[in-house]
Amino acid sequence: MVFAANEAEKAANVKLVEVRPYGAFGRLYLAGDEAEIDAASQAAVAAIESITGVAEK
């Protein structure tokens, strides 16, 4: 979650309002222009998808 938030903030001019972790999922609340939020969202998703590891069985 923190990794995704960091990448979102680096990719766009947004402010992190709140982070809510929920087990394997979570929510990032961002503030900024709609285009900036879209760019930040794409960066956060890309960051999460780039994580590698052992798949659950």
C-alpha cells in the first residue's frame, strides 16, 4: 500500500489524503485534478502489478 501511494505521488501532482489497509486490499484517497488523479492511479496500479513473489496456492 505504501509503495503504491509513493509511486502515485511521484507520478502526478496529487496529495495523499488517507490510506486504509484492508487485509490483502486497501484504499488510497487522493486529492487533485482529475487528470492528475488518473495518472496517479495508473502509477499505483503499475507499482502493485510490478511486485513479484510466490503465488498463493
